[in-house]
Amino acid sequence: MNFLEECIQDSLPIWESCLNTKFLKGVADGSLPEECFKGYIVDDSLYLREYSKVFAWGMIHSRDMAEIRNYYSLLSFVNESEDATRRYYLKRYGITDEEIQPLPLRPENRAYVDSMLAAARDGEGAAECMMACLPCMLSYGWIFGELIRRSPGVENTPYWPFVRDYAGNRYDAICRAWAEFTDQACQDLAPERAKKCREIFRACSLHELHFWEMSAHPREDLPTSP
Ligand SMILES: Cc1ncc(CN)c(N)n1
């Protein structure tokens, strides 16, 4: 088992807990109130804005152009795929980007992005940056793959387009590319640095869990639909 696989194994029980949150159970059987999903989409749009800045720290610590190109391609995936989906939902809910950008991140969201930004800023390089970024990507691939396997009826819920995005070949291919880059970055880490990296990965998996728990509650500061 390589370093990243060990980190994933360590986080699997946390990802399993994510799957058992009220929010994801509601997604799976379609019972999630739309107001909760709306709040999630808003927080996640704000999250993706801050997440993009984590790559900026990765670039600052880069040692060569190949590394910078990697961050550039990760960032374009976040922007062109994930953020585009959120913009689609916001439009459907009649919420504009101008309305959400000044909104605060809810505390669990803020704590998550602050910890990723600090890990990437204070780390020595790509290993810390990728340990912070990866639970976000990999946990969704695992969670939504399992969700479909355990609750195939999700196909008939309003949340299917959202779920499908994370279970397709495209998302899987992107996750593999991110994992490959991470494997290179985490080769031959000194023991102290490896320990720190493991802690970052686990902490971010826990932040994922807190994000799902937070999302079971609607935001109360959203503009009301006309
Ligand atoms: C909070 C969170 N975590 C993960 C993902 C999926 N990349 C996301 N969009 N938002």
C-alpha cells in the first residue's frame, strides 16, 4: 500500500460517517428538503472559491513549470466542472452570483477552508497542498459511488444530476490524475513530514464530515424566490 492509499484507508470510516449523515441520506432517498440543498449549493460555491486559492499556495511553493501546470489543470477542473454545476443550480433557484459572493461562509465551511489554506501556505510543497485538497475530491468519488450502489433509487430523485456528476468516468479520471500527482509528491517523505501530511489528510476528511452535517440545516440568509 503506498502513502496515499494508507491515508485513504485511515479516512474510510470518516467517509462512511459522511454517507450516514442526514443530508446524504436525504439525497439518497430524495427526501432532502430543497431549502437544505439550496444552502449547500451556496456554501459550496463559496467553498470552491476559497478552495481555488489553495492551489495559489501550491503554485507559490512550486519548484518547476510542470508542477505549476498541474495546479493549473486542477484549478480548471474545479472552475469548468464543479463550479459550473453550482452556477446552474443557483440560476435555477433564482439566486445570482452577486447575491452570494458577499455572504459569509458558515462556520464549519470557514474552518475547513482556513485549515486547507494554512496547510498549503505553511507546508514545504506539493505534498502538504495535495493532502489538503484531496479528501475533497476523493471522498466525493467514494461517497457517491457507494451511495448509488447502496441506493440505486437515487436515479429517480431530483438530486440525480448532482449525484451523477461524481460517479462518472470523467470524475474518476480526474481523481486518478490528482492521485498520481500526489503519489509523486509524497514519495520518500521524511518521517516527520509524512506524519504531518497524514494529519492534514485526516483533518480534511473530518472537515468534510462537518460540512455534510452543517448542510442538513438550511441557510437563513438567502434571498427568497420571486
Ligand atoms: C465541501 C466539498 N467537498 C468536496 C467537493 C467535491 N470536490 C465539493 N464540491 N465540496
